[in-house]
Amino acid sequence: MKSTIAVMADPDTVTGFMLGGIKDGFPVDNMEEAGEKLEELRKEYSIIITTEKIGDYHRATIDKMSSEDALPMIIEIPDKTGSIDRESDPIRELIKRVIGVEMVE
């Protein structure tokens, strides 16, 4: 597994990250394509950045991947439409899992 970062998201989000210096960007057009690409990327990258919408759609897969191994670390970000209201914050859960400390607001 490479120690690199991949971005898998809608084309606009991927373009933004690539303009910011991320070399490995994978634009996807639908949720099924995103699921297939996620399975491919998990073998090659240590960090995968994706959108909250893709994360919510593939929650079972992401949770399974996260519980099996520490890597890849999957980071979910808002897309161009903004953040999604959620009961639990995946970033907060990721931090708790990785360092064992729950962040308090």
C-alpha cells in the first residue's frame, strides 16, 4: 500500500483537490461507480478523501473497512452543496478510533 492520499468524489471536488496539489484524483459520476472505486482504492492508498454523500451511501462498506484495518483512513468532507446534518460526526469517530480520545466541544 502506498503512503499516499487519494480523492474520490464528484468531478468538481476532485478538481479542487488536484488544483491544491493532490496528485491522485478519481472523479465518479454515480454512487455505484463510487462503491467500485472505493474497493479498488482501499488496496493502494493509506488515506482516501471522499464526500459525505458518498460516505453516507456506502456507510456499511466504510464501517466494515474501518473496523477491519487502521488503513485506509477514510475522511469524509462536505461537497460543494455544503455539510450534511448528522447524529454523529465521522471525523470525530475517526479521531476517537485512532487516538482513543473523544473530542468534546
